[in-house]
Amino acid sequence: MAMAGQRRGSDTKAEIRRVAIELFTAQGYEATSLREIAERLGITKAALYYHFSGKEDIVHSLFTEYRDALDSMVTWARQQPPGPDLHSRAVDRMVDLVTGDGLPAMRFALANPRIVRDIDTGRENAFERLTELFEVLSGPDASLEQELRLRSALLSVNIVLLAAQGLKASDEQIAAAARSIAHSLVPTAETPSEETQAGHVPEA
């Protein structure tokens, strides 16, 4: 019963958020009480309040963690030497980032759109982080198609999660499909430039 005392604070906080998001999705944000979340976890409301000030704080932390993960990915991308496998590795990191807590978060957002709109006030910041990531990974010499392929590959992960709602598939199957689809969009050295596609062959 003393879960908060048996686990590290970060583990308890993550478990509270996981259970809360599951309940918010299944029965609605407004219909779920903090007492119900605490009882599901086997902790007291006081222990829950130690980690979160309320339901809104739980949801806010979900989006804050996502933006922090994007920041970490931008930092990682800046530290990588350019190479033929950089885009593929970036796609793998994006899949891991999004499918970790992404599926439960997506289901929560679809079930509680008004709450997400009211609480997640940092959507513009998330888009700025993605734009920065695109620019770092593309580099100055990418063609328009190469840049669009990279952006599409990274954004496709969220699109696949959204499209998968209602399908009879496990989270593991959905994540595997998202990874496969994203990799199929990754630009390669053989991706033709605009000039080649237009029939212009560069001079030797």
C-alpha cells in the first residue's frame, strides 16, 4: 500500500500520471476524481498531492514532458556528425519518443479535446521545437524533396498513432508499423534532386 515510500519519487510520479491518463481516457477527465486515482494506485490523496497539485497539473506535466523530450532530441541532433544514417537514427528516436507515452496521450487527447485545448497552452512552443529539429537534421544542402521527406517521416509517427485509433492492434504492433512507415519516407543519398527529376543531369 505504501507505494510512494517504496519507489523513487520520479517513478511514483510517472505511475500516477499513467493511471490518471488511463482513467481520464476511459471515463472522462471531469468524471474522474483525485480520490479515485489515489485509490487505484493504493496511495492516499495526500501522497498524490505531494507530486501533483491537481488533475490539471497531471495533464500539464504530460505535455511538458513531451516538450522537454523534444528539446533533448534537438540537442542530440546538434551533436551528431552528418552521415547517411543520421535521418534513420533520428526517426528511431522519434518513434521511441512518441510511442512511449504517445499512444495513451493520443487516446486521452481524442477523448478530452476541450481539456487539452484549455490546458495545453504551449502547442506553439512544441511546433517551434519541431521546426528547429527539422532545420538541424536537414542541413543547408538538402533538396526540397529531401527536406519534405524528412519532415514527413518524423511527422508520420503522430499521424500513424492518430490513424490507428479504433483498430484492433496492440500498442507494440502500432509502434512497429509507425517505425516501418516512417523509415520508408526517410530520404536517402539516391533521392533525386529537383534538377534530376526535371530531366537536368548535373555536369561532371
